[in-house]
Amino acid sequence: MDDVRWLSAEEQEIWRAYLSATVAFSAHIDRQMRQDSGMPMAYYEILVRLSEAPHRRLRMSELADVSLSSRSRLSHAVAALERNGWVERRPADGDRRGWVCALTEDGYAALAAAAPGHVTTVREHIFDVLTPEQLQSLRDIGEAISAGLRTECAAARAEDEAGADACDS
Amino acid sequence: MDDVRWLSAEEQEIWRAYLSATVAFSAHIDRQMRQDSGMPMAYYEILVRLSEAPHRRLRMSELADVSLSSRSRLSHAVAALERNGWVERRPADGDRRGWVCALTEDGYAALAAAAPGHVTTVREHIFDVLTPEQLQSLRDIGEAISAGLRTECAAARAEDEAGADACDS
DNA sequence: TAACGGTGGTTGAACTCTCAACACCAGCGG
DNA sequence: CCGCTGGTGTTGAGAGTTCAACCACCGTTA
């Protein structure tokens, strides 16, 4: 385990460029969302995914998967959103363990109010500063990284029969 | 302000690819750092920047800038790192307002212990899954996004004489 | 020297996230 | 019918972040 493949000087520059941009931009977009709409980006993502689901409702576990959050985080987040009157929790029919989370009219209105500012921020800082070629490359890069994370989870699950494989988001 | 330039279907796919990858990867690398070294990525970044500074020490404000964190966050973080014995705070000479933060030997040892696992994770999920062309593109993309964020700050400062321009990281 | 706006840094409260239990139920095998 | 394993979702405590004051000090100006 001592033969670490350290980063070359050029690799370090690439890694720093990636890290700086993603950290700074995610901070920027999160701050924009909090200031203009009073919720963090993670909550906005939950509302978006709900709004795109059939009947604007989703099982908690599915909602956790698509909104890129852990189950525990989703539980806390939905509790907060419910206090705002933006979502409702109802028992799932057919499985007395499960719950479905449904977007309310107020929640949809809050989402509609938040969307313009969010989209404008994304356009200004991503689509307006990158060339079409860079955007295509960005898609490929994102998919490659996501695929790499998924295959690591699969590999960990396969070779690790002792459970607890730490691969939830 | 009603003419929002919404995202096309293809733009939405690109944005989703970017968002999924960055959120999932940052969660992954943060979890790796917490499990293996007991500190979040933000703290590791602080130690790294300190270790690269002359005499392994830096003014608080400079440290905040290079480690991509707000002043408040850095204050709390350095307080925690100081409790671990990994950094020390000393008054800055020449300016009785300021403080310099210095990496201790224990802090350097903690950084050296954390680095291999961190670098391995970065290599496996970035450099091993992307082509040389994609890596070059990733650097350009990161620099373009960072530049866009900086120019927005400059523009906001220029046209906004009422102060409070919200451009700290 | 006294006032004053600007900078450096801290603090505390509220909020969000993570982690490790925990409760509950489904499905299956004895 | 009971136990057992696994999946669903929640809870509470602790850690980390944000935001809005706040204090102390600098440099400038009157």
C-alpha cells in the first residue's frame, strides 16, 4: 500500500482547477438559492425531482436516489419542507414500511418562483463561459466520473461479503 | 426580468451530468477523508495550503482566500484544528488586528498520513477514468468557470456603490 | 487628537449534514 | 407460526456551515 501514484505537477494543476471551480461555483449557486428563495440547493433539487415525477409524488427511497442525497438527509430535509407546507408525506399503499412524498401547490409555487434565478445563474456561469465543444466535453467528463463512482460501488459490493459497503450517495 | 433564457433539453442534460458528477464525487471524497483521517475535506485543504506556504504559516485572511473558505468558516475550522494540536495561532507582527496560522509538527504528520488515501481516491476517480484530451479540457473548463465567477465579482463591485457585494467565497 | 470609514477576525445562534442506532415491516425458511 | 434476514425510513447527537452582528485596529481626514 506504500506505492502511491502521486500526481505530477501538471496533474496537480488540473486537479486544482477542477476543485477550485466546483467548490467556488457550488458555493455561489447555493448562496444565490438561499438568498433569493430561502432554501439550500439540496432542497431545490428535491422539489425539482418531485415536480418531474408522475403525479408529483415519489417514494422516499426513490426520491433519495434521484436527488443525490442519503436517506437520513432526505428525512431531515422533507421534515423541513413539510414545515414550510411545500411537501406532504402519506403512507405508501401496498407496503406499510414506505412513505410517499408529494409536492403541494405551495411547493410548486415556491419552485416556480425559485427557478428563474437559478437557471439564470447556471446559464451565466456555465453556458455563457464555455464553448460548445467544452460543453460537449463537460457532459462526457461528468458521465465518466459518475460511471466510475458507480462501478466502484458495484465492485465493492461484489468483493465484499461482509456488508456495509458505504456506497449510498 | 421576465425573459429568462431557459435551458434546452440538451443543455439540461449537460447540466445534470455536471451536477450529478460533482455532487457525487465531492460526497465520495469527503466521506473518504472523514473515515480515513477524521477530518472533512475543507480541513484537509487548509492543512495543504498551510504546508505549501513559506515557513508553513499564513495570515488568516490569506489562508481563507487560498483555501476557498469564508472568514467565518476559517475561524471555526482553525479553532477546531487548534484543539487537535494541528495548527497554532500567533499574533501577526506589524498589524495588531491580524493573526497568523501556523502548521505544527503534529499537523504536518496528520497531513502526511492523510495524503496517500486522498491522492489515490483522486487518481482512481478522475485521472483513471478520463482521457488525456478530457483532462486538458477539464482544466480549461475549470479555469473558465473560475474566471467567470471572478469577473462577476469585479462587475458587481464596480457598478454597485452601495457596498455589500457578496463576493467572498 | 479625535472622528470615521474600512479591514481583520471572532462569536453565537440557527440551520444543515453525517453517523450510528433504532423501530418497523416484508419476505422467506423452518 | 416463529424467527431471521434485509429493506424502509426515522431519530438524536455531534459536527460543520452560514449569517448577522460585533469588537478591535488601521489609515485617513479634519
